[in-house]
Amino acid sequence: MDPSHPSPESASSQCALILAALIEANGEEVGHDQLVKVSGSHVIGTRVSNLREKGHRIECRVERQKNHKAHSFYRLIQPEPAKA
């Protein structure tokens, strides 16, 4: 199997690991590199898109450096608690 095209099972596992990292961050941003490290995926944008398709609200912020490099940060938007 071509490692650049993971099986649906590994994509699902990667999504679960990314979601767990975002939940653990408790509303704080998590950097792209950290998500690569925890998930083993080098297609974080695709995995975030997969999570969004499942209904998760995830924001992305891109920070551009003077040397034209870009760093992406992701944050899970937690639903508001239900009011009694």
C-alpha cells in the first residue's frame, strides 16, 4: 500500500488522534507540527476537513513569517453548554 494514501482505517485513526489532541487542548490552539507528531499524518488539513464533515467545528489560523513560511494552528470550538 502506498503510505501517501492511507487506508480508511488509518485515516479514521488519525482523525481520532487529532480530535483527542484538540479536545485535550481545551479550546486552546494546537500547532500543525504537534498534530503531525501525535497523529503520524502529514495531511493535517485533510484530516481536519474529515473531522469537519463529521460535524466538529475547528478553526484554523495561519501565521505568516517574514521569510514567507506559514505556520498553521487549529482550535476546536466546543459547543456552548445547554442553558437550564
